[in-house]
Amino acid sequence: MKDNILEMLKQGVVLGDGGMIIEARWRGYDTPDVIVEHPEVLRQIHKDFFRAGSQALQALTWWTSRTQLDRRHRWGDRLGEITRAAIRLAREASGGEALVGGCLNQTASGSWTGPYIFSPDNAGSRDRACAEWDEHIAAMVEADVDILIPETFGRLDEARLCLSRCKKTDIPTMVLMGGMNRMSDGASPAECARTLVGEGADIVGLVCGHDPVGVWPAVLEMRQAVDVPIACQPAGHRRSGPNTGVLREAMIVSGKEMAEFALKAKAEGIHYIGACCGAGPEHIRAMAQALGCERYPVT
Amino acid sequence: MAKDFLESLKQGVVLGDGGTEEEARIRGYGTPRVILEFPEVLQLVHQDYFRAGSQVFRALTKGATRAQLKQRGGWDSRMEEVNRAAVKVARQAAGDKGLVAGCVGPTGLFKADDKGSISRAQGEWEEQVAVLVSAGADLLVCESFDRLDEARLALTCCKKTSLPTVATVDFPLGVEEIRDLRWRQSVDRVDPAGIPTSEARTRDEASPAECARTLVDDGADVVGSSGAREPQDMWPVVREMREGVEVPIAFFPGGYRTSRPGWETIREAMLIYGIEMALYALQAKVHGIHCIGGCDGAGPELVRSMAQALGCERVHIELRPR
């Protein structure tokens, strides 16, 4: 079934996976350490998602850019090796049957995940961010990813810049903004979708940030704004209410709710459906059952 | 760790694992299928607990009597194979650094006032225990019994072997109790003689102290409670048991917030904090409760928190806040 993501999206819904970093952490492993030190664990997580029904697996490259690796363990020089290993593990998990996406992270100062590079008013910082992404993208191209996924951007200007680097390759690009009702540079979801599509994004969408309930208005706004396929990957943690910022301490979204969300999204013409932080194989299985694409039923 | 389970408990705390069956379910694999068809998945679950610091691994045999297997999708003809494979997989993960426990749970047959059902249940357990022993289990654990009489019967079957046996009893919470417990929290209640008491009762109306005494008289080497309650609600139960008997006490609270209605559905409940598990593990150690672990909902991450607190984490991984 390995096919171009855009062809698959023309035919219907594509089911993505859940939140890899949180799932690894849940099992007691840290990222990016797990890629290097416990590859069999990471392969198994991908495999669990694949068996549940994922048709596209996102490799654990979201945290493997040079600056991020350096911050963690001074592993910056191993960027190529670690990024390729992460992609290979995702590929092996499905025996080549599922598509493999390579994730790119935002770098903006002030974002909680970013390595604090991109700053809108500083031309030098734009160059440094581009250099960071270029090196990362080169490793992904070498590992032959099927989709480039710049994701969790909190600013439209930064997402545009990253997209421009991805478009130097001929790999389909899916740009995912962080699930917010308005980006920190003031752009609305519709504006993000129009601008990114205008600049060549093949798929646009929202990831993490919100739970399935919270993400809904923003994703509908995107759906109405553009004609390209829309992706939606809400968090599996409840994001509204107290104590929701802390891992495993939030009310977790139920598999049933995820399944309902998947059906609702399909009905609205949102065709890349997945999940993010807090959503494990069980959630994806519930979604796969609803969408009728469960791969290995497990009693 | 020393090969002798009871000797290790005399010397100090022994850390068990979490809820392996629930963890496999969270990863998308049902039991007993995971044992026979995806042993590598099950081995990784055990291994994740091993790396976190677990020293005792409960093989996935709790519902693997012939009658239970039949009910769970017609696996009864493969009863021996299931039990053997479950013990083998746990052993592969534990190597010679951990102990493997064969688990024995309710058969679904037991009825207190029906002699025929009692002897059928006994037959089921004896058959299973014989397989667990020949598969090389280091100890036996009776789990998930919410009736004392049923737990006693299972214990009797286990004690026909020479393996050390941990007998645990559950004290599930009713809706009324859940409401009440929200206000009581974990405050220990003390009777006039200064002994901590809890209001917990099994379905056949036995108190924790009574359960502990009876099971020890019947030959249990370790008594305790496992699952059905979160740490703060299980605490009074094990404290009462600790006061009641001299043998080591097992404390295996659930990783789900059981004091909230609706917790029964997997991964949908408010989950227990790692720090909470860690604090209760330390508190248990201070009170001489030496067999510590988790139950349903306690994944490797929670067991790691306990291991870090107790100083027995095996492969250190820093879990950074995010």
C-alpha cells in the first residue's frame, strides 16, 4: 500500500499515529535517548501503532535537530546518524507497508520546545534557523522519507520559512501549526492555511495543543479556507481544566471520544486524521475501528 | 537480587512490577493472545519494568485457568501452553536478576454455598499451579480476590507446592465509599487501642486484619492487597494488615485514580502521579511494608518513580519535566 501520500488522500482518509514522545516516556524512556540506546523499544512503539491501523508513521525526528541534540547530550555531530536511525526504525516497524514522515520542529525563542533560534526581527537568526533545518532535511532525504512534516509551529512567519526550505526537495510537505486559535504572531488558522498553501504546502493542518473538542473550530476554519487536504492531530490529553499541563496528570481523552472525533473529521472532509501527545496505540485502534481500517484486530 | 524471595524481604524492600496485563492492553494487545502470538511485545513490557527497577515479575497467568481461558475466547485447550509461555517470557526479561511469579486469580466458578463449584474451582487451580511450578516459577501470587473464602481456597492449592506464596485480597470501593473517601483522604483511623483500622471489607465481610490473620494461618508467606484501590485508599488497608500479622506485607496499589467514579475504563481515568507512587513507596518502607509494587494502570513510568525513591532503579533514565 506504500504510495504517495497525496494519492492516498485523494482516495480517502489516511490514519496517522499518536504521540511518540509521550508514549516512549510512558514506557520509561526518554527522547532522543531511546533512538540510540533502545531502538527495539522505539520500533515496537511504531509497530503497535501500525498494528492498530496507522497508515502513516511519524519518525521520532522532532527532537533530533543539531541544536536540540547538542542541548541534550552534545550529540549534535551525530545528527545524520540519529535522524536516519529514527526513520529506519519507523520503516522497519511496518515492513515498508506504511508511509514514513520526518518531523521538523520549530526553533522560535520563547516556544517551550524550540532551541531558541528563530527571532522574527533578526535576519541572522533566520539564517541560523534555515541552516538548522537544511541539515535536518538533508538527513531525511537521505533516509528517503515519504512526507516532510514541519510541525507544532506557534508562529506563521517561522512556519513559512521552514516550508520554504522543505520545498527545495520534491517530497510532499505537510505543515502543522500548533493547535491554537490564534498564532503568537497574530495569524488566524484560516490565514495560516491560505498563506502556507499559497507558498506550496501540500497539506496543512493542526497538531497537539488542543484536545479533540478544543481543536474543532480552528480545524473547520482551515478546512473552509483552502482546497488542499487538511490534517488534524489533536492531543490525547485533556487540555481544558486544571492540571492539564503536566504529563499523565491530565484527564486522558477516551478512545471512544477519539473515535467519534475521527468520524466527525472524516465527515467534514478532513482526510489526514491522527493524534498527538497522550494518544497511545489504544486510541489509534479505536479510531481505526471507527474508520474501518484496523489492521490486526486484537481481542 | 538474592534468589530467595523471602530472604530478600527480610533484608529490605523488594520492588515488584506494575500492571502488566493493563500495560499490554494500553499498547493494543489483549491477553491471552499477546502471550502466544506477540511474545516479543510482552517481553518488552516486562523488560521496561526490569529497566525501571522491578525485581519480581508477575507472569501474565492471572486469568489462565482452563475455565477462564475458555471464557476469554476458547483458548482452554492451550491452557498448559499459555501458562508455560507466560512464565518463559517473564523469565527471559528477568534473567537471573529477577524473580518470576506465577499468578493465580479467580476462576469465575467459585460460589461460597455450592460444594460442586468449590471443588471445580479447586481442580482448576491445582491444574494451573502444577503447570506454573513445572514451568519454573520462583513464587506464586494469589491476586484479584475480593472474597476471603475464595482467596483461602486458592492459597490452599498454592501451598500444596513448596513455593513461597503471596496471598493478596482486594477491597473494591462502592459508590458510597468513593464519595466518603474523597473527604477522608488518606488520614489513618485509629481504634481505641491505638491500632489503625480501615472500613474496608471483602465481599464476604472480612476486615483487612482478619484476612491477614486467616491467610497467614493457612500458610501464606506474604499477605497484602493488590489493585482495586489507589495508593491513598489502600494505605489504611495495608497498615491494618501490618499491625495484624508478623509476615511481610505486599502493597500493590493501582495506578488509576479509583476514588473517582468511572475509573474502570482504561486510560480514561485521572491517573496517579509518579511522585504519589514514590511517596507511598517510601512511606511503606518506613512502616515495614516490604513487598511494594503497582497494579492496573501503573506503567513502567510509575514503577520507575518508585524505584528512584527507593534507590533501586536499574537503568537510570532522567524523566525531565516538560
